[in-house]
Amino acid sequence: MLPASRLLLGVASGVLLAMVGSADSYAHRQAPEPRQSAFMRVYGPTLPPFGFVSFCDRHPAECTQGPFEDARFELTDERREQLDHVNRSINRLIEPATDQEIYGIAEYWTIPMTRGDCEDYALLKRQVLMQRGWPASALLITVVRDEKNDGHAILTARTSKGDFILDNKFDDVRPWHAVVYTYVMRQSYINPKVWVSLDSRDSRTPDHLAGVRKDAARR
């Protein structure tokens, strides 16, 4: 899913810094990430995946910044059941296939109808949950390195009880720290067009993680 190119969004660096937190985050960039925490830590702005930028150009309504919501979304039992149901249902609804197989190109982010790869699963889950009342600030597309060290996209649910992962590789919704992935970057909860680094060592993203590996749709 993540090929070798990406685009900058036209956002001034000063605005980005204000969005993703104080300068203290940058001063501690070398600190190890507290994987025991229920909440992910971000380390400053980074470049978005180029496939995501193209998706926003084609579907601006899916990338619109909603009302600012600093507080985390309250995770009730009903909402936890929603996460579980949406994750399982879409994993069964969508047949895994690469962009090359479907569209004849290496990288194409979209909301799938019947087939798709990992970022397509994540985009559809985000859309369905927003239709059920979840705010954009609680549903963040996230890029990781998976257990094979390959680029992979998932959906992070940012809640009052922690950050939870919706993944096309497994049906149960899991706490982020319980999944053996290397977390690279994700959308900012303040602005869905802004992306932030999850890597304490460097806020820049390797070129080959700017899209999603072509066969990462496979379970």
C-alpha cells in the first residue's frame, strides 16, 4: 500500500506546530515511546501520504475539518460495540485486493464498494462511524509498519479510555499498545488534512511509507 512519493499540504509550519502541541514534544523526541500508555504520543508534524492527498482532492467532504473537539470522545459500552460491529462487518464486506489489481495503478486511496486494500478499509470504517455520530477528531487514519515490517494503514479510534485499533487483519478491536506494529504517523485530531509523527526518533517519514505497500491488502 505505501509507494515512493508524497505531497506537502499548503500549511505553514508555525500553524502546524500550534496544532500538534507545544515545543516540549520536540525537546523530548529521542525519548522512548511509552507503549504501556493507553494513549499514543505524537512528535510533531510530518508529510501526509501522497495517496491521502489525492483522495482529499477528489473527495474534499471526507477531509473537512469539523468543530474543534479537544476532549476525547467518550467510549461507552454502546460505542465500543459500534467499533466492534463496524470493524467485523467491513472486514467481511470488502474483499482484499491491491490497487494494481483493481485500478491498474500502484496507489489509489478510495472508499471501497466491494474490494480494496488496507487504507480503503480504514476510510470506509471512518465514514460509517461518522455516519453513526462519531466525530472526525476521534477517527484517525494511521500508518504503521506491520509484523513483516511492511507499510500498512489502519484506523485509530481516539477515545476517553485510550486509542483503539480497527484493522482489516483482525476482527477484534484492540488497544494500540497491544498490537505489535511500529507506529509511523497518523492524522491530527484537530485537522484531518494535517498528519503527525508517531516516531520518537524522527518526524520525517521514509519515502516508501508515503503510500501503502501494494500487497498489504492481503490478510
